[in-house]
Amino acid sequence: MRKLSTMLLLARCGRALVTPAAAAARRGRALSAAPTSFPLSSSKTVKVEYGGAASDYAGDLLLLPFWSDKDIDVGAATIAQGWDAAFGGALTELAESQEFKGKKGESHVLTVPGRLQGVRKVALVGLGPKDKAMEGYAALGKAVAEIASKEKASSVGVAAPSRSRDAWTFGEHVEAVALATFEGCYVDDRFRTGDNVKNPPKLSSLELVDEPMSVDDVSPDDAYAASLEEGPQESVVSEAAERARAYAQGSAFAKDLVNAPPNVLTPRTLAIAAVELAKEHQTLDCTIKGPVECAALGMGAYLGVAQGASSDNEAQFVHLTYKRGVPKTKLAIVGKGLTYDSGGYNLKPSAGGMIELMKFDMGGAAATLGCASAVASLEVPDCEIHFIVAACENMISGEAVRPGDVLTASNGKTIEVANTDAEGRLTLADALVYAEKLQPEAIVDLATLTGACIVALGDDVAGVFTQSDELAAELSSASKKAREEVWRMPLPDAYEEQIKSKIADLVNVGPRAGGAITAALFLGHFVEDVPHAHVDIAGPVWNGKDSCATGFGAKTMAAWVEARAAASDFGAPF
């Protein structure tokens, strides 16, 4: 019944979800690379399991991780104590001869003569300082994928993270290794052919093996010795691996969306991707609103931006709802969805304007839908989450909005368009008004909103703007769990004067200085009574070195949803 109601809605929307191919057929010409469904990158399934003793392991590759602390063993403190003895001192000689220091990212690979103990190759991997354990274990997972790919290994064993009495800590460490491994196996070959295809690693299984130690080998006070008596923790590893898989799938979905070229990922194919995601998960329900329905809701700011695009790439307003159990918390996540941003009549320059990369201007939408994928896969209990994207293109045509035009948003506020390249905040304005009407407990929006935020925080850190100290703390905590860095930015009241218009209620752009702040203050005018945070991901959405999407934000938002849902179980105040 739920899926049927979705299809009826799409039919009622008229052109709300006409596929690009169908639209092209009506025009009597083919549309380059136009899919009838959104193409996903090929997914690599890696089995993660808890193995037995290291002496029994047989596979293509064995990874031995070392910390960089210099006061133990061969110049490094290992989480796999006892391995050196099992290999007759060979590891000590290797570490000393190659000056292995255990630095994060450092690795050395040996081919084992005669497949000692059934292992073909052994690699020493550096984790860095032990006081940064989560970073170290993430580096270990990355090394698993990279070395397995280089060595063409399908089966990999790795010394398990040191167990302690705290199964939760152990699970977190395993999750960090598994997540980084899964993400390291991501390869996007959708738009390559022939010899240009970069196949994903052959890696099919990752086995966490124990250290060849007994209780007698360690101090009675050692937490690891106590854990040996508890036996293998298969269930902890299994749960951690599945959690990591859900996060990795959400991140991969976000990457697929951002990496897709703008002639493939149009507003319609973005909407199709959301519908297809809902078909995969019974806890997700999807509705799509076309321009007519959006106009009926008074979304003049959003539709003002969208009106410059061709009729084949018209606006698509996406609303995914996740609901499981009896909701104890209700949240809204809004993503900026500019599938291509030319800048409009304030055209982006070809030199330094990144106009050729403006497919990533829907990175906020990608993170939002990626979060929906992760949350649905995790089956987060007893919550209701709304994922909202106002998708469109910002183009130049006879219909396009002009500098100096005045638009009216759905909350009645009028906006002077001083710069057509400050369009994302206009689409978000109506999306935020829509989100607040759903009466959530909190709203977070994610957007590649300003170059000013990149100037302030660089390419790797997102800016968080909110008046709520609690919401800022929650997002900071979630980002640490996801290992996606954010930094809280100020919202001084004095800057409000800079977005006041002489002829309307607001102007869509302030002066150059403090541009990220005035953009965030502008958005604040469209959320009145609900705690709201704006996350500017313009910097970390794209890896310029590798020229690919990062999926930034999907994991942080999923971690935030999980934390809010867990807090509601204990009656924690919001």
C-alpha cells in the first residue's frame, strides 16, 4: 500500500518524475548518457569475521599493526604481541633493517618463503601514536584495502584490536577498521570503458585473528589477559562490521551522486534515486513534488532559482520519511540540491570559479540521501526522520532570475536577488520552511554554500553555524564518531544589518567579508521556533587531489540520528 501510494502521487504530479530518456524521446532526439534509473557504482562485498589463533591463519596476506611508541619491542608497541616469536624473530629483523617506525600510513610488505604458516605475504603497518587509537585503527582499515589491492589479495588477516573488559571499546575499534576497509574498496567505474576501467580490489574476506598468547604470558592485571578467558567475540565483530557496512553504503551512495556528471544527475534522476532508495527499504517512504505543487505551497524562492532551467530539468522537491517503531524523537535533515550551478547571470568565471566542478553543488543533498540509506540499513529504532531536498539547476535563459529581481518565499518574506550565484540559500529557504512545518525537534541543513567557508576553514573542515549550544555539541560529537571534522562558527547579531535590503525584507548576499556568516544568518530567517544548525560543507565535499567526491556529511548525520534516538530511550532532554 505504501509503494502504491507513492506511485499514485508521482502520477498525480504530472511531469514530476518523467525520466530524461522519456523527455528526450518526446523531443525526437537522444539525450547523452541519460539513464532511466540512477546508475550506482559496483559494490564490493567484503566478509568480515572473527578468526581463531594467528598460528592457524592461512591466506593471501597477513597485516601486523604497530603503534609508533618507541619504548616497547622493536621501537614500536604492537597490538599483536607475541607475533615476533611465532615468526622466529623475523619481524624484529625486518623492522630494524627497514627502519620501521610505526608511523600512521607506513607499511612494509614481505613475501614469506615457503608460505610460512600458510601465509603468502606479511605486512607491517604503522598506526601512529597509541593515544590516537581511533585514527590508528582507521589507518589500519585503509591499509587493508590499499595493500590488498596492490598485492592482488582476496583474503586478508589482520591482528585484532586489543580486547579489553569493555566490549563497546573493542567494537568501536573493529568498526573503525571495517569502515575504512569498506570505504577503501570504493571505485567508481560507471563512466570509464575498456582499459580505463579501474576494477575494485579483489579483497573478499577480512579475518581478525588473535595474538598467539596465553594468560601466563601477561601480567594478571592486563585487561587483555582477562579478555582471553571470555573467549572469541564473534558477535561483537559481526555487529560492528554490519554497522560499518551501513555507514559505508550511505557514504558510497553520497559519492555516487556527487561524482555523477550533471547530464546524468539531473533534478529528475536525483528524484529517481530517492524513489529507488525507498523501494529498497520498507522503513522509507518517498514523495516527489513538481513545480506545480511547489508553486501551490508558495515556494517562490526555490522556484525562482529553478525557472532558468529547461523544462526537461525542472525542479523536483524530494521528501523521504524514515519511520520505525513508535517515534520518540523526530528530526529533519535538509540538503542543498543544485545538480548544476552555472552561477546564473552572475556567471562563474572559468578561471578559479570551479564552474567545471559545479556538479558537486548538490553535495548536501547527497549527504542527506546517504544518511537516509545508512539510517534505514541500521534500522535505527523508535524515531521519525525527514530527509528533504529542493533539487534544481541554476542556469541562464530567458526565464532565469535576474540580479535585482525580488522573490517571495513560502513564509511570506521577500528577498532581493543581488547575486544570482547566491542561489543555494534561496532553495534552502523554502525547504527549511517546509521542514519546520513538520514540527521536528531539530533541523540540520547541509550545503556547499560558500567559498568563504573554504577560505576560513580550508578543504577538510566543515563549518557549523547554530544558536543552540546543545545542537552544536551533538554535531561535534557525531562528527568525531564519523571522523569527519567540523568547527563551530560565530553568528554575531551585528552582521544581520548586512543582509537587510533597501527594497525588500532581505537581500540574498552580504559583503565579501564574513560571507559564510551572513549566508547562515540569512537561513536563520526561515526557521523560527525549532533548534536549527547550518553545516557548510563547501570545502570537504570534494577531494581535489584525487578529483572525486568524499561523501562528507552522510556518516556524521547518521551518527547524529543514532545518538538522538539512543538519548530518547533514556528520556534525555533535547
